[in-house]
Amino acid sequence: MTLQSTLQFSLAAAIVGTPVVGAAQAALNLPLGWNLVNGTGAGQADTAWWVQSTLAASASETWDFAGTLRDLLNNLITLARIKALVVTAAAGNTNNVIIGGGATTLATLFGATTHTTPVRPGGTVAWFVGANDAVGYTVTSGTGDLLQAANSGAGSSVTYTIAVIGASA
């Protein structure tokens, strides 16, 4: 299997105002994007996995990035390094999707196993490494390889999509 992937993010904003004297305008244009070629080093990735999932009210599930996931070709995948992780919550959700927490959460991504990030309905959170980063967010089998997704409340289910691009070594 050969993987070709592109990571892109763009943020543009403009503030226009009328101060006491003259005119004011400030603009931000922050385009980021790079290609990852097949491999395991800097600027490379060789593994991709994604799924859309629905969690019942107050439910959670855990994704094991070191040895239990299967890609779309039914190959068992084991990530050693995460180069990109994106989680998108469906716009029709009432509750947030909570990412993180759990016993052996990816501490290199969150800072500690107890840390979490909420993904609000219709929202997206993403973690990308730079094009020259060979390390990424490390995955350690048995102690730092799980990622938990949880429904933040009772009363309704939540749907979300999770995608990861990484390296097997």
C-alpha cells in the first residue's frame, strides 16, 4: 500500500474600523499546507484511518492506535507516530463530542491522560505536525495508544468523524 496525503488549513480575517482620525484595517492570511509522501520520516506518512461513528447518550468508545484498527483494505495498522488527527462533530448533534481522557490516552497529544477537548456540534478540531517534523505525536503501545471519544450528555446521540494520518515506525 502507498499513501499520498495533503494537509491543508487556511485562516483569513480582516478587521476594518473608523478610528477618531483616519481609517484602520488589519488583515490576517494564514495559509498552511503541505504534502506528505509515502514513508515514515519527516514529511512522510504511510498509514491512514478514518471512521464515522455514532455514540448513544452518555456513551463512549475507545480507539486503539497500536494494533487493533484495520484500514480500508482490511490491513491491521499500528501507528508509531501521528502526523495529523482531525475530529468533526455532526452539525445536527445536540451534545458535544469529548475527545481524550481514558486510561492510556495519547499523552503526547493532550499533555496528560486526563485532558480532553470538546468538539461542539458542527465543529472540527485538528492537530497537524509541520512538514519537517519526523517525530509527530508518538504512540506508545500499552501506555499511550488509546483515544477515547465520548458523548458529553444524556438525552441524545452524537455522530462524529475521526481521521488520522501517521507513520508506522
